[in-house]
Amino acid sequence: MTRPISTRVMAEVRHQTVLIARDPGPMIGYVVMGLLLICVLRPLYAAVGHILGPATLLGTDQAAAGMAVMFSLFALKVGAAHLLNERTWHTWDRLRASSAGFGEILVGKTVPIFAVIVAQQAILFGFSAIAFGLKPRAGWWALLVCALAWSACVLLLGVGASTLARSPAQLSAAGDIFALVTTVLAGSLVPVVLLPGWLRHLAPASPGYWALDAYRNALIASPAQLVRPLMMLVVFAAIGVGISALIGSWPRLIAIRRRSLEVVRKP
Amino acid sequence: MTALKAHALRKRFGPIAALDGFDLEIAAGEIAGLVGHNGAGKTTFARVTAGLVLTDAGSVQILGIDVATARARSLLGLAPQELALYPTATARENLYLFAGLYGLRRRHAHRRVGQLAEDLVLGDVMDRRVRDLSGGQQRRLQAAAAMIHRPPVLLLDEPTVGADPVTRDALLATVRTAANEGAAVVYTTHYLPELDTLEATLAVADHGRILARGDRAALLATVPGHAVVEFDCLPAALAVSTYGPVEIRREDRRLTITATEPAAALVPLLAAHPDATAHLRGIELRPPTLDDLYRHLVRS
């Protein structure tokens, strides 16, 4: 009756793709807003170039990378909402009761969301390249590596957020605040060097800061300089996984502990 | 052959013992009606059997395999009490998802989806989104998702809650068919007449354990039934009392006799009062129902 893991994962991937396709509004919105802001902010970032210096992103580079980071953080909310829906629709338990394992379900659900976040960034950078001549100095492959790493980080933070949130409204409010704070600290809207001093010190605590650093290095520096920011993204992704693993396994840990106590009590 | 075996299950949620020595065995092809008031442990048992909740003690096996394993989960079809469907996907997409999760090949899944759609009268709505379906259609779809892979053990937790008569009939017929094909069915419900339709055996749960288990007829034989005797005018001399296990209640021109065999109890009563038989208008025997059985067990 059972078939290889790939069959079950593919069934979940197909289904999740359908669910995303049925409700494309938020993602379309975050792409359109990103494109619009790239057009609007590009001249502003070009004009302040003399203040920022050569090591900082300017013009189209800053606008494209900043909006890619900002709106993928808003996309985190969309991804987390898809995962939270499983709980509000009571389908999560139904999936767990099937013969698919936890890992298969999670992979099947997250792969399409990951693809959407990567696609969103591809559109923003692709548009910037076609319309404004954006060209990464470290090569397009370096930009792709950054996009994949940042998308994975966003996705895993979203998994963590979905386990913490108790309702869609709570997720929406917390997601907006998190996205905006992280965007500001990242320097996506106002470059970090122009932020107030106390915010500049806090900026490295934001995963967006390291994402923008990775994009900066791909756009105006060399591939060797990608290592540190990418490693930091891995750390933030691990935090997301850690949160979801801890919250998800808590009831199981309590039950296992109770069982072991029962065994100890028996003569 | 035992298809499902739960042994000495214990589960506490804080101070509440949801399962407290819960034992249940169900044979292949058997439909076991699991009844009990709210909080009796029915849903916790269902969740434990589905591998969704770890017990504090005890074990559940499906065809001899512990439910903690993926293999056991593939042998179980679950229709939980709450609707667990994707509202933005169509009925067909929901069924194909579960077919895929249970490893059904595309062609096999296609055939099975078509068959269940026909059996559960869902053919016309298969391409409509679940949120646009009626409550009864959603209930039938939920049951179809549980049966998509022809599991040897089916766990249906109050599948007909809020269902209309058409939905109920279709569901019951499909459950009966599954049992005829060899599936062991655990059917929790508050609508006891459904268990008559399904010809189910009974398991009565209370406070996290099984109070009574067995054939309906055998269990019903232990429950008092009623004989209602109507008179033109009830003679004052007619003794109205309770003796032994027989309870006699007088009400206007009617006597209600409650006993394990009410007809047998009636004979000596009337024989002792020959004047009363002249005023006799009719006798109605009311055998005990499953509702009576349930109340009797919980009271005692």
C-alpha cells in the first residue's frame, strides 16, 4: 500500500501549490509594491550616494536589494499563515495521522512556499536588471545563492512564527511588526550608516541586516565576502527551526516524562 | 482476528484522567459503537489510536503493530470529530491529497475517488471548493477522506454530527459496506439509533474506561423495559408498589411497570386483581432502547 517517500511528498507539494494558487493576492501585492518602491526610491538612493561612500549600495542596487529583503519579510507572514491554516482548519492532525512522516509533510508544505519567496526576489532583481541595468559584480550565481539562502532563512523563521502564533490575527499583527522592525534594522529603507547610533548598534541582531550584507557583497564586492553573512543567515534559520522544534515537541516531551515516571513508580 | 487492540490506556491532562484503564478489542469486519457522555474518553481514545497523543501508560495496536509507527498509521482511516478539510481546495483535490499521502497510485486514486463520490452522493460537488459545500456534504467528504485507502481499521468520531437524514443514510451505508469488506470500525456517536442501523456491537465508555462491552441484544437484556397498561378506570384496590426488581408507577388511568421482563411481571399483578382486568383497555410493551441501556449503565 505504501509507496516511496517521494510520492507522499509530491502529493503534499501539489496540494500546497494549489492552496497558494487559490489565494495569490498577498504575494502579488508584495511583488507589485516592491516594484513600485524600487522605481520611486532608486533616484533617492542615487542622490545620497556622496554621503554613503563607495562601500555602500547605491541607486538601483540599494533599491532592489532593500525591497527584496523588505518584501520577503512580509512574505514570511504569508508563508507562516499557510502553515498556521493547517491548525485553524484542523488539517495538521489529519496529516499527522496519515502515513506521511512529519519531515515529509513539512518538506511538502514548505517547498512551494520557498519557491514563491525565491520567485518574488527573482522578479524584483530581474525587473531591476531589465529596467535599470542592475548587474551583480560577483556574478548572477552569487546573487542566486544569496536569494536561496535568504529565502530559506525567511521560510524557517516563518515555520517558527507559525508555531508561536495562536491565531491568524495574532500572526498578522506580529508579522507586520517583525517585518517592519527587521526591515528598518536591515537598512532596507534607510541605509544603516544613516540610522541613529543606537539603531546602528542593534542592526546586526536583525537577519535582514545580514541578508542585505550578502546582497551588497554579491552586487558590489566579491564572492569571498559572502561567507560571513551567509553563515549568519544559517544561524537565524537555526533559531527558527529551534523554536518550532521546541514548541512542536513540548507536549511529546511532557508525555514521555510522565511515562517514565509511571515506569519508575511501578514496583 | 483482532484488528484493533487497546490495552490499559491511561492518559491525564493535568488533573483530569481522560483515559483510566481503557481496554477495547475489535475484530475485523466488526462495527463497534463507542458511546459515552462528553468527557468519557472517546475522542482521547481516537487521538491516541491515530498516534496524535502519547499515552501515559498502555498500548494500542492495529493488526499487531504499535500505533506509534508509520506502518500502523497507514492501516488506519481517521475521520475526526471536527472537520479537517481544506476549505479553499475542491472536494476532489482534498481526496487526491489523502490518496497521495497514503501512497495510492494515480489510476487507483482516480478510481477510488470516483467510487466514494458515488457511494457518498458527492458526484455533483467534487469540483466545488469545500467552503462552498453544505455541512452534510463536508461530513461525507471527511468520511470519504478517511476511507480513501481502504484501511483495515476505520475510526469515525461522531461522523454524523449535524448531518441531515440523507447524509446520515449515505454515511451509514458506506460504513456498513466497509465493514462487510473486512474493516474494523470504531464508530463514536451520541445518536444511538444509528448503531441499530449499523448492527454494531457496543462499547460504553465512562470516566476514561469501558463500562460494558458486547453484543447489543445481550447488553439490552440486562436493562429494564416497560409495560404500559391502560384502564377505563383504574381500580383503587390495585396495588401500586415496587417489589424486588419490579417498579410500578401509577399515573391517572395508566400503570407503568418497569422490569427486566415487564410482561412476566404483569401477569401475577393482573391475576391478583381480577376486577381490574374488566377495565383493561390495552397493554403496550416497550423494550429497552440503547438510550435506556446507556442511562442504566451510567447510573449504575
